[in-house]
Amino acid sequence: MTIATPSITHHTVTANGIRQHYIDAGSGPVVVLLHGFPETSFAWRFQIPALAQRYRVIAPDLRGYGETDKPAAGYDKRNMARDLAELLDTLGIGRIALVGHDRGARVATRFSKDFPERVERLVVMDNVPTRIVAQNMTAQTARAYWFFLFHQVPDLPEALIAGKEAEWLSYFFSDWCYNPHAISGDAFDTYVRAYRRPGAVRGALADYRANAEDVKQDLVDADVRIACPTMAIWGEDFYAVGKMFDMKSVWESMATNLRAEPIAQCGHLPQEEQPERVNALLLDFLKHWEG
């Protein structure tokens, strides 16, 4: 029997004061996918068809990224979580399973704390929470997280990156992936086009420039652990995450009901580097959830 491929459609709505672009596919309980840096919703191209066989998948471009608006302000994670809440309200969606990678995991974590009644399952991918990075900012950490610091410098990064978007992105993709050629060809070109859009580099940098406010927010409820079933996935071979932090312990301090899943021969982009493994983990984690 041939299984029909769910249709994948693109939409825009205005929510929380900005025009948000999102991908919509499948039907059933809602799974939301939040991308990270240096990506867009395109990062989930391998997950959307697999998940949409059983679920309705919503994959937005975060504020400042892709085809979503790129305003000058509003990049603290509480407001970016509100972006998602109001997008869901506009779509008439209540409770969700939430998957976030990198910057998207930061938004997902804040969403899970600010709107716990709306999150049935949480998946965080290759992410050390902002507060924990800040509290462990040694010379070694600063070398690995140099881009956290560089991206927060006012104005200068935009001036240096302009016209060099391909070189900027190529550095991250080759340095952060176990296989330095994992993001290449048409996929790489798709990201370059996205980050050459007016305001796109500034938007991504504004995400990082909210760091101080993000840490401040995180410190207020640092003792509040996420109660819903949570799965942390990370690449064993990324020097700034799996090799630098005890990720199981990190996320046990964040969530009361944790499943920890390291992925071998994988760097910072598990959903793109090891998509079949990630899809299997997501489908297994969600299999008893019916919305």
C-alpha cells in the first residue's frame, strides 16, 4: 500500500504585532518545530514529511529569521515565546508537542515555563540553556562560544558580514557539523539566500543581543523545573555542547521527566546531520501522545 505524502503549505499571519511565516502539514495533534541559528524553518525539511503522517506540523520562522518579520526589538525569549503563543491563538491551536533546536530550544524552554498548560511534550535539541552558558563562561567556554560575544557587539558584525553571508554561514556549517559537508549544495544555497534578505543578519544578531535579558528572565524561575515529558537530544561530537557539558545532568536540572538521547557521529545540527535517527526518536517519543 502506498502512503500518500501529506501536502506542505506555506502561510503568513500577523500575530504579536509581526507578520509570521509558517509551514503547515498533516493533520491530528499539533507538533510545533522551532529552528535555530544559522537556519530557518527549512531546517526541518526531513522531519516534516515523517511527522505529518501522524500529526499536524507547524514550523514557523522565528522573529528575525526566514520570511518572518525582522523588527528592531522584541527578541527576548519571553516575547519570542509570546510570538508562538499568539500564532497558535490565531490558528485556534491549544495544546501542543514542542520541538526546539538551538535558539528555537531557548524559545521552547521559555514557552514551556510561561505557558506550561499548553505543552504536552517538549524536545530540546543540542542546546545548553542560556543561563547555564552564562554561569559557566570560563576562558574555555568563551573560545567555544565566541559567536555569542561577537554577535552581541553593536553594528560591527553587520558591517563585516554584509556581502560575505556565504562565508559567514559556511564557517558555522563546516565547523559545527561532524561531516563538514553535511550542509552543502542546494541546502547551503537556500540558507545563503535567506540570510541575504534585507534585515536577516540583523535579525539573527538581535536574537543573540537579547542575551542579558534572557539570562535575567531565566534567573527568576531557575528553580522551576519543566514538568511535562521532556527529551533532550544532542550530537556527541559537537565541541561546544556534547563534549563540553554533561548534557544529561544539565537537562535533569531543567526538567523532572527527562529522556536523554545523545547521537553518535553528529555535531550541532542533528535534524540535518542524522535525520533518520532524529525522526525515529521523535516518533517514538510522541507515539503515546494523542493530543
